Amino acid sequence: MYLHIGKDLIIKNHDIIGIFNIDYIKNTKEYKAMYKNLEENGDILNISDEINKSFILAENEKKIKGYITKIGVNTIAKRLI
């Protein structure tokens, strides 16, 4: 199955490592380090306009990617069912 995460972007359900509420993790050292690493490698994609609600971490073909979306964690969870 596939998950629509906004702006006509879909990812495979089985590629998802984690879905996180940005408000809860944005000030943690782990998130900041992961974001910096993904950004340096060009593996982060911000598909939200101004409101950042969720951070999705996914692995596709042995490459880790991060997605920032304006869709809330609860909405994404409902789409996975």
C-alpha cells in the first residue's frame, strides 16, 4: 500500500521507519542531528507550506529520507489503516 503525504507525493507503507510530531521532537538533539545529516546529503524534503506538523522517516533502496509535511500525525495514522 501507499501513503499520500501531501503535494501529490506518496511513499510505500513498508518503507516508513517512523512518523513523528514535529512539535514534540524539534528541540531534541537527536532530531537536530538527524535533520542536519539528512539536509547535508540532500535527503530531506519539506512539502509543507508554512505549517510543519509531521516528520516522516523512510528508507527506500537502502537510503534514508526525511519528509516534513503539514499533515498531522493522527491523520497519517488513519491513512495507514
